[in-house]
Amino acid sequence: MKPLTRFIVLVTLLAALAACKPTPTPPPTLPPTLPPTFTAAPPPTETPFPPTAAPTLEPTATTAPSFSGSAALTAANIAEAVQLASLDLPFASKIYWSNDALKLGISLENSFEQFAASDLSLLTTLPQRVMDISPDGTLAAVSPD
């Protein structure tokens, strides 16, 4: 029985040694560093716009009133404003202008229509619900449901 006892003690010792784990060493700490410093760039030099003539409130005899839709509305010329075009769109929910102000998109209940902003002529129609439009008016995020 003596060899069996030695064998059991040896197996128990090996099992105890196998279960022991070495203590982990902490990772080395780096010395604190200061954030990088940035030097401020000099402000950009801006070139002023060339001076323009002050707008006149009333048309003169040499200039005829322009109703192209490009004149700014003021209190003096609001009575001369005319409707250039109109749209009758049922269930319109959102209006999207392109950054260049050349395209006007209108999101309807289950479709989308894009118009030329100058005369409201139809440019394109999408038969899906549009969630959003890119700033240039060329891409659309659509949802089938």
C-alpha cells in the first residue's frame, strides 16, 4: 500500500501545482503626457465684396419693373407682386430645396416629385416614399413601406 499512497500524494501535489496561477504583473504605466499645443493660425484675409449701388424703392422711367421672381419683395413693391406659378399637390408633407436653389422637391403621401424652382416644371417623380434628399437634390433616401 505504500506505493499507492505515494502515487496519490504525488498526483495531489501535481494537481495542486497545476491549479496555481502566477500573479499577473500590472502593465507598465506610461508617464503622463501633456496634450499637444496648437498655435492659432492667423485669421484669413477676406476680400470685401465690391460696392454695389443702393436699390431704389420705386422704378424709374428708364427701368421697367421686373416680374421674373428674382426681385426682392419690400414694403414698397409688395403690391406689384404677381403669382408666377402654382402647384396643387394633395397630401404634401415636406418641401426640400436644393442648396443651389434650382430644384424644389415635394414629398407626397407615397411618392415624391421634383420641380424646377424657376418655373415649377416637373423634373422627376419617384413612386416611393422619400425620407430625405441630398443637399444637391440628386440623391434620395427612399422607404418602400
